[in-house]
Amino acid sequence: MLTRAQALLFRSLSPGKQRKIIISMTPAELLELDADFELCADDGQQPPDKDGWRVWLMLAGRGFGKTRAGAEWVNRLAQKRSQRIALVAASIDEARSVMVEGASGLLAVARKHRTKVKWEPSLKQITWTASGSIAQLYSGDHADGLRGPEHGFAWCDELAKWRQAESAWTNLQMGLRAGERPRVLVTTTPRPMALLQQLLVDPWTAVSGGGTSANVTLPDNFIEVMMATYGGTRIGRQELDGELIADVEGSLWPRALIERCRCEGPERFDRVVVGVDPPAGAGAGADACGIVVCARAADQFYVLADESVQGLSPEGWARAVVAAAAKWRADKVVAEANNGGAMVGEVLRNADSGLAPALVHASRGKVARAEPVSLLFEAGRAFFAGAFPRLEDELAGLQAGGGYEGPSRSPDRADAMVWAMTELARTPVSVPRVRAL
């Protein structure tokens, strides 16, 4: 079996040099090469490099190769010396059909490596003949089954599906005390749950993973169709990209509301407005300049684009506003004056854009300004004409009552959208215009 360094070196060679090496190999060496996971494994499928971890949390999209990575890790550990290993899935049936008997499960991996194992379905255990290691199957839906047994290692699959996740995990941890350095691998597609969120912040957790598109063995047309259909949406980010997207308590834009308000949008609009939330500073460490394009058609409102930028000088982000207004044929730019909105007006005038921005002053906090706009979405009058992940994350972090628990320091994109929507909601419609391409 190649070391990780050897595998990386081989993968870095040109196809011609790889071919020369392969031609010179014996049949036995070719079989070993074909079985070597290091040659095709993504970085997110490799055990953590850092020391001191107890939990390896692999959050990944469907088809990423989580099962193969888990089976390879367990098989490698089981061959070294006698170990007691727990294999935990949402149910015993899933543990058997996926972790053991699946196309990328332990039996398939053992065959590739010509490792002799004994699988006893009636006992729910698999034994490595040479080392004497035993892996026992357990169910995350039956927490008491993990009360008592001791293990040195564990592989937990699809933790987000376990019905008794908290108690099953606790019982497993209590019994994970055999050997010098007990460890557990969790392979799961993320779902909002307290246990996963806790594992992510625990200092003894090492996190890896990746998206569906990282699996080089998947057909290109499958990945293309999946990304075209679900890319950027909540289900796509969760099931394909492997992101943990949690709902914030009291959110003005719960994730379910965002998904319900997603649409393609009409071809013609009555008005198009660019909302701008300028950053207080400049440079790489400054907040983003929120630039969001919204439109109105009759009595309905649409988010068309998130053109926000970060790390630019005041003139740089102001020019980005001008570009967004030209691209979407906007008839108005609304910019918050508090943090340099006058710069937008200066650049617009210098660019001879014909657009004089309306400078608005923030007399209330961002959340207070956002609440009336969130009601438009709840009432079915406002929509997202596409997927805008970073904007949506900020909106989901705005809480009724004034709190913010979003991914960025400040909800700049969300505030820019609110300025644009507010302007559209309070002004009458005029001449219809064709949607920008």
C-alpha cells in the first residue's frame, strides 16, 4: 500500500510517466495499485494530519465517497492489531447493507486489498482473520444497545439520521475507552441538529469533507444535472456541497421560507433598484459592500442579483455599484449615507450614468428595517429569482427582536436588499422594462 506522500507524488506525474510505471509493474503490483485508495482519494477523505483529535467529522455531500473512506479507515486499523470496533448506522439494516455489504463497504474493500475477513450476519459482526479484530454492528435508533460494550474505535455513518442521536452518541462515547487512543469517524451528510453543531466546535474534533463534484468516479452528466437543478439552494448546499445549514431561532427568514419564495421571476419589470450598504472601512479586513439588485412587477417584488464586493477601495466598490446598475438597467440606486454613500453619487456622476443615488439615513437598526420586508416574503409578495447563498445566510441570521447570528460580522448584503425592497415598496410603478440578460 502506498503512503500518502507516495500517492501524491504518483498523482503529480504526467500521464506518460504514470503509464511507464504501470507498464513495468507485475500483475500482483497492478492489483495492489488498483486497490490503493490513496491514489484516488480526495483530501477530505484522508485522516486528519493534526494530533490530538478524538472525533473525525466528515461532513460531505451525497456521492462524495464517505462510505469508501470509512471502510478504508476501519480496514486499515483492523489489520494492524486486534481491535474492538463499533459500526453504527441509523439502523442495523443500514449498517449491514451500506457499511458492510455495500458496493464501497468493508467486504468490498477487504476483497480489493485481499484481506481475509469473516462476516457473520447472525452475530452482526465481521472478523479480520489475521489480526483478530472484531467490528460489531449497532443502531443509532437503539441507544441502549451501545450501553456497556467497550471499543477502541468506532465508525458512525449518517449520524444526522439517527433517531436517538444524543443518547446513542453519549453511550458510545462512554464505551470508547479501549486502547491507548480511542477515536471515532463520523461520516454524514449534514442536517441541522444540536449534536453536529456541538461536534463542530469541540476542540477534539477534526473536520473534513467535500461536495459531490469532488468524486472523480461519478459521471459528469450526473454532477451537471444535480448542480443545475439544486446548486445554491438549501437542499443542494446540504446534500451536494455537504454544508451544515442550521436554522437560527427567531429568524426573520427561516430556511423554509427562503426555499418557498424561490422562483425564476417574470421577464418584465416595472422598476429595478440597486440597494447599497457601503462598508465603514476599506481593505481586506473591512466588511463587504452590500450591492443587491431588486425589482418590482405589479404588486410583487423580486431579488435579481447579489453583486456585493469586498476588499475594495471606496472608489472600487462604488464602481461595482455603477456596473451593477448598468448591467440590470436600474432606474435608481439607493445607498446608505452613514458610511460613505456619497462616494456612490460621486462615481455615478463621473461615469455619466444618468443615475443620481438616493441617499438614505439609517435611523433604525438593520433588523428593525428588515422586519417589514420579511413580511412581504411571508405574504407571498416577494421572491428570490434564483439562489443567492451568501445573501440568504445573512437573511437567515436576522432575528426578530434585534439579534444577528449570521456568518459575517455584519449583514451587509441583507441590509442592501432591504434598502432596495423598501424603496420599491413605497414608490409607484412606472414604465415596464425588460429583464436584463
